Amino acid sequence: MWILGLDTSTWTASIGIVRDGEPVAERCLRAESSHALTLLPLVEETLAAARIDVSELDGVAVANGPGSFTGLRIAVSTAKGLAYAVGARLVAVPTLEAMARAAGPRPTSVCPVLDARKGEVYAALFRWRDGGLERLGAEQALSPRALADAIDTPCTFVGEGVDVYGDLLRELLGERALLLPPGALPPLGGTVAQMGWERLQAGEEASLEELEPLYVRPSEAECKAG
């Protein structure tokens, strides 16, 4: 089973391909403005590296958020279009869960953080247990101080939010805060593809009509309209 994984939750687009759960190819590209013009060429490049045609895909997995609103819309619409065009199955993978998975097993809890702007981060808490990743809470948009108040044990923070708020988290949590630099986290495309394969194997599947980005909080336009 060939699975394509897409992630454009941040400025870095990442595409991965796995076959029966084994990594085959991965490519990433940091966008200067938008992923709209570069995502499909990056998909084509990754397919070429895997030496398969898009028609051979059995499934398309997409990191559906939270993250950049525009980036999420581009990834989800692209995933839907590809799945529809080739008759592949579609599956969603939460971005923060993929980040925690990509960081690998840790003796501490793991908290992926992305800069949500407006002085907030997108975050969720996970831990590794019995060789698997366990979710400890839902994705939230909250201030770094509120996040720190919710953590009372050693925690490894991962993701691009570490660049922006790492010093503050360390100030608030002291030795309980272990910071993994964003550059130490591998691109998510391969992880998304792997997790998508696992979810499809377990019978999980998203419909073309119902799959939507996981924004966590309303967009600026929705706030103004409300």
C-alpha cells in the first residue's frame, strides 16, 4: 500500500511517501510566500523519487492542523483533489500529534508548540507509554504562561514555537522545561504518511465532503463577522 503524506502547517512544506509503512521518499521546501504554487511540484518531485506514478497511490494523508490557516487550507484541498483524482483513500493526521511522534520516544511528556500569533501558541500534551504515543489533552490556543501553568512535570517542548517562546517557557518552568530546537525535528511528511498508513490499517478514513482543517480557534475574518 502506497501512502502519500502532506504537511504545510508551517512555512516548511513536507511530502513523504511510505509503502506498507516503510519510508520510501521525502522532500521538503520552505516557502517564501505561499505553498500554493510550490506544493504540487514538490509532490511530483517526491513521486519521482519514489519511482511511482500518482495513479499508484492507495492513500493520501494530510496534516490537518492546527497551524497556518492558509497553509492548512492548501494542504487539505490538495489532499482532497489528489485522493479524488486517483480514487485513493483519504485520512487526516493532527499536526501536533505528528510533531510529537517525529520527536521520538522521550522519558518526559512531550509538548509540540507552534506560534499562533497574538501572543499565543498552539499546543497539546503527549507522553510515550509502552512504546506508543499517548495523548494527554486536546489541541489548544493559549498563552505560554497558561501553558506553563498546566505543566507540573518535566516536559520536552518541540516545534517552531520553541524559537519564539522557548526562553519564556524556561523562565516559567525552570529545569522542568527541556527545549528541542526546531531544526532537530525532522520534516513531518514522512511521519504523516506513516501515521496515515497506520490509521488506514485501523479502519480510519476521512470523507472528501467532511474533512476540514483543524483551526482550533476562529479565523480573523470569522471574528470580525461574529
